[in-house]
Amino acid sequence: MSPERNRGPGVTFSVGNESAEHRMERERDRRSRMLGVGAAPGSNLRLVSPLPPAAYSGVPGESEKPVEKATSKYFPSAGFVSRNSQFHGLTEAERERLGGCEYRAIEFLAIIVPLYFVLWQLLGALGIGAYVHNNRPDTTLANGLNPWWVGIFNAISAFNNSGMSLLDANMTAFQTSYYMLLTMSLLILAGNTAYPIFLRLIVWTMWKICPDTPSWHDWRSTLQFLLDHPRRCYTNLFPSQHTWWLLMSVIVLNGTDWAAFEILNIGNPAITELPRGTEVVDGLFQAVAVRSGGFYVVNISSVRVSLQVLYVFMMYISVYPVVITMRNSNVYEERSLGIYADDPGYAAQQESQQLVGIGNLFGGLTRHLTGEGLTSQQERGSYFVRQQLRAQLAHDAWFLAFAVFLISIIEGGQFERDPATFSVLNIIFEVVSGYACGAA
């Protein structure tokens, strides 16, 4: 049988069998380019990688030199650090010395992290235990509990974000205990969302107070390495830019809960009957505790339904700031971030850098929000955050949730007059029904 058969002018179909050697070669090529079965032959999922060493000529004043930091701050060297904490231009001896610096950083973390967990809980337990024993012993003794034990239990529970209390009234029995509420709020943050923030603050403070002398040079360079490349040493320690973003997220989310507690409960006798100072402190504690701690300082069923709906949303997104920051600062698994060399969105933003000029204040703000005019490292980070936000906003559930929250605010009075008819379940049913009809 002929290996080829003509089917019309200019059209030839091959019916010959493909050799085993050719199939193996094609399979090796497909795997080398990380292509799945059925992928287009010309597709490629090459990872974004730094420019080849030839691109770094070392000529001073080069505008296109993508070098972020030099290694001379750790030890005398002509090497440099590129994106994702990758070191280039180091000799074997310098790489061994770099490994020693990184090893000392890990040794330092092996000491400071356990101390962090022990001291926060120990000092918090002693402080709250002493406060309850000296100021509120009657509250615990009325329930047959030792004041010291109640304070210690609440402190440990707050740091570990369990929300458990020995009193059946939880924290409502301590509504006016400002020191206890503020201390527990700090413990809730230190044990969960703000842990990377406090840990970096500790490392930065130790680096600042460390003497800049030859005898302290190794320790100072170790702390400097840990501040510059934290994700090479620890999962929950982030670079400066990511730590500031996490801090801003914590402030915005907790500030939103706090403001909502004060605003949405206007005219609510269960809240307004409290002294003004107590209402403010209780609102702050409830804002911090609702997203992770689990404590409640006022009866949740007594607050406005719109605030309860907001608390549900905040509990749902409580893990987002830390998770997004952790994924964004990852220096090893770029594929987990979804960043590829052929990503059209990423490439388009790189090209947009060349088109950015000097504008006014509004133009600068616009470029910052859209990611234009940023450096490669800044652009890659902000690009990932925007991708995460865009992915979340693409879900229809967020628009439905916003509609339910808005209706809960507007119809707050109806909830109190006729709670059976104007229940949250009925609102959700009507909103989803209206959305389904509109989509159809």
C-alpha cells in the first residue's frame, strides 16, 4: 500500500505509520515545554525568568539593568540579587559564605519564633490574670471560678484564636474592662493575622539596635539578609512591601467592622445604653474578635441584622490577607502564582511601562492603581494582587452579598417590627430570585 494517497489537486494525506523514534522525540519535546496532552504544538509555558547573565554588563548608569540589590551588604562580592531572591555572579566560596548567612538566619528564627509564642502567651496570661484577680474577682467567683485561672484561660484562648471562655456569658461580663479587652484584642492579632507584621517588626528592631561594629558584623548581616529575603527562610515572614500591604488590609478590614458597629447600631437601645467610652472599646474588640477570635462582648442577636450580615462576610474573607500575601511573596513556586512568560496580561503591563510619562498627582495615582510605571518587582506583586481581586469580583456571589447587605441596612426598621417576614433568609431568597430572572 502506498504511504500517500492523493485526494484532489494539491491535497495529500499521509497514511504511513509514524516511527517509534519520531514519537519519542515528539513526547520529549512536549514534556520539556511542560505541555499537557492535547496542547497546541506551538504553545509554551515557560516561566518568567531573569535576563541571561550576558544582559548584566555591569556598566554603571545602565537604565535597563534589572539589578535590585548588591550582595556587598552581606559580604564583599561582585555578585547581585535579581528577582525572587536569586543570587548571581557568586564564586563557590561566596556561595558557601552566603549559605552560612542563610543558615544563621534560620538558626535565629528557630530561637525567636518559639520565644514569640511563649512570651506573648506568658505575659498576656500574667497581665490579664492579675487584672481579673485585682479588679473583677466577683465576676468569676460568682461562677465558682478562680480569677487567676479565668484570666489565664482567656489570654491563651485569645492568642490561639479559639474564642472559648470559662464564663457562659463569654466577654459580656467584662464590657467595661478596658485593659482586658484591649489586651485580648492585641493577643488575637498577634496570634493570627498580625503575626507576620509583629515578627518582621521584631527582626527590624533588632537590626536597628545591633551595633555596626566588626564584632557584630555577622549578626547584623544575618538580620539584614532575613529582612531582604525572608521567604527563603520562613513561610510567615514577608518582605517590606508585602508586610505593609498586609498591615493596610488588617487596618481596613477591622476599621470597617469597627465603623459599622458604631454606625449601624445608632438607635439600637442594646448598644446605645452603654456608656460612650464602653461602646467604642466594645466595638473595637468585637471588630477584632469577629474575624478570627470568636469572642463576643455584646449579645450578637441584639445588634442590627445588617451588622450580622457584614460579620458573616468578614468571617468568610478573614483568611484572604495572609493567604494572598503568602502566595504573592513566594520565591520558589512561580507556577503556583500563575505567572508565565507568555501571559498576555503580564506582557501587556510590561509594555505599558515604556508609555508612561510624567503626569500630575491624579495621573500618578492612576498609574499606581493600574500598575503602570512600576518596577519589575513592584509590577509583579501588584499584578498578582489585582489578579486575585479580579478573580474574586468575577464571582456573582459578591454582588448578591452586597445586595443583601444593602437591603439589610435599608430595611433595618422592618426587621425589628416584623422579623418573621423580613428575615435574612427571605431577603436572600428574593435577591437570588431577582438575579436569576434578570440573568435569564
